[in-house]
Amino acid sequence: MLKADGLTERPGGRPAPDSRDRRPDDDGPGGPAATSPGRPRIAALDVVRGFALCGILLANIQPIANAGDIILAPSATGPQDVNAWVGLLVEQRFFPIFSLLFGIGFSLLLDSAANRAARPRLILLRRLLVLLGVGLVHFLLLWQGDILSTYAVVGLLVLLPSTWLPRWAVAGLAAALVAASLIVGADRTLLVAGLFLLGSALVRYGVIARMEQSTWVPAVLGLALAAGAAPVLWLQAGVRSGDAHFGRLMAGAGLLLAGVYVCALLVLLRTPFRRALQAVFAPLGRMALTNYLTATLLVLAVAHVVNGPPDGWPLTTVFLIAAVILTAQWVFSTLWLRRYRFGPLEWLWRWATWAHRPPLRRTH
């Protein structure tokens, strides 16, 4: 059936891409990012992914350095500015963006695989299994707060089976899982599953194909989300971390603020700031898997030369560490992508996904 937006509806409610549908095809924890041959890039996804990567690193520096703890417990002797500002603006504000991007990337890759392979879901299955292996190695050897293994398991149990469902069912399940995660106390796995499905639904309804065509839609949505986030943030600021409602407030504020961040970026990408945003964030986003994993190694290395326990580091120290690591990663990513089509780990992941070696060097 031909939809009004110009996308042909496939069985199960998934729209088939037409000549206007821009599909990314690169790899990263947040999903694919670069285009298949002949397709223009969805630059906004690169920028949003790179921005989220920066926030995730900032939130994870102390937990990683603190001997691999998953969540940094507020320290009675630690500086309160870290607990207050990072808790309000950073913690749990960026992994929802990554989760949404993963669902988006998964559905975009399914469309690409459907046009290139007889059994596209087998390709996605290999992709998730490889991600699970990488995540387990990261979890067992480096950091217990690894998100990749969680993404892989949820992808196998929820995202892959959802490809047989109509899009209205995927959207309904997304809303139900996000709501359930908040009701039961901010369950992270349920939240990831819900955001995965939300990202997939956005692709299947054609929203992602049109995401860079409007300024007013993200502006109005961002203002609405900000209006909702303000009272939740105020309530969170007045509740202690041990309170029974703290987890729900943290997760609710995180979802709303993550939406504000994404909408703000989409609006700014429609302004003269677009070129600067692409220059700063797109290289990081295009090599998100490489940068996510190497960040753990860099933080662990830095922890050995910074004085004091990680949970007592002042806010300036945390920001300085993040700035140094991100600057190094940005320089490496920018120089690497001038010569190569994919990041090093993205290339290996793509090779394992498609079961043949893709070209790495750029031809021009």
C-alpha cells in the first residue's frame, strides 16, 4: 500500500525505502551511521550519536575509574557540586539517546539487508551475537558497567523478534515498556527495550527519513519536553538518592532531558551552527564503537596518575579528563576517516555482520 509520505508499506507495517529515504549503514553502539552506496548521509544521526558519546563518557569517568562500579554512589566526603550537577544534567541523560539510536540503526540496517540478502534477519542475528561477544569481553576484562552486552541481549530477545510485528504493535510495545520501566522503579533493561522499539517505530513510520526537514517540529517538541522536565528535575533535586522515588525521578528526568537535548541539536542543525556541530560531533559519532571501548582503556590509564579516590574527584578534574580523552578521540577519528570509510572496530563488526570483508580505504 502506498502511504501519503511516499513510503511503500511492506508486510508487517515496515515501510520500504524509496529514492528519498536516506539510510545509514556504518556501525557503532548507537547503530548504523554512514550511507550505503548512492545514498546521502543522515548527518543528524552522526551528530546526535557523537554528542551522546560525549555525555556518556562524562557520566562514566568516575564509575570506570572507581574499580569498575556500575553506578557511582554519592560520597559523604565527596564534593557536592559533582553529585548535584552531574546528577541533574548528565547521569542517565545520554544512554537513552544511545538506546534510541540503536533501535533506529537496527531498522535501517534491516532495510538495507532486505535489499542485499535473501535472509536479512540472519545478518542482524550475526551482528547482535558479535556485539554480545564484544560486550562480554569488555564486561569481564575492563568494566562491569558495560552497556554493549545488555544491548545485544535485549536486541536478541526484543528487537529482532519485533521485526515480524506490524509497526503499530511495535509503537504500542515501546510505550508500554517505557511506562513499565518507570512504574517498577526505573528498570534499565525494560527502558532499553522500550527505547529500542521506539527507535524502530520511528524508522517504520518514516519519521527518521524526514528528521532534517523541519525546524518547528523539534522546536515545539523540545519546549514541551523542557516544560515537563523542569518540575521533575526540581523534584529530583529535593530527593535524596536513597529515597524510594529517587530512581523514578532520575529516570523520568533522564528521558525528558534526553529528548530536550536531541530536539535542541535538531534545531541547531537547521541553523548556521550546522557545520560546526558536524565538525565537532560527527567524527566521534561515526566511530562510536571504537571510541566507546577505547574510552574505558583511557580512563583506566588516567586513573593511575590522578591523585585521590575517583569518587572524590572535583568537577573540574572530571571535566578535564573528559576533555582530554574526547579531544584525543576527535583528532584520531577525524584523521582516520579522511583515509578510511569506517572506524577500525566498526570495520571488523561490519565484516562479521555481512560475512565478507568490506573495503576499508577510501577510493578518492
